[in-house]
Amino acid sequence: MLEQVVAAFVGRADVGHLGLLLWAASASGLAWLVLRELTAANRRFDDFVRELNRFNARHEGDPS
């Protein structure tokens, strides 16, 4: 499949377009990976803030 796509691009002398396609695909993949990691970091931070809020509510008015 990939060989056919590359052969079609090279046969038409669209090597520049092939490079652009590969760049766009890799940039999109990288953006998806970064967005996934950012979502996970946001979820972990939200869990931390919830736990901190729970801790503060539990120890509110504690004289020690």
C-alpha cells in the first residue's frame, strides 16, 4: 500500500507533495500525542486539587 502511494507520487514527480504529506502527517501525530499528554496532566492536576480540597475540609479548624 505505502509502496504504491510512493510510486504514484514519484511517477508524477510530486516528491515535494510527498514530503509535505509526510510532514503534515507527522505534525498531526505529534499534536495528537501532545494533546493526549496534556489531557492526562490536566486530569492528574485536577485529582491533586480535589484531594487537597478534601484534606483542607477535613482539617478545618484543627488547632494543631
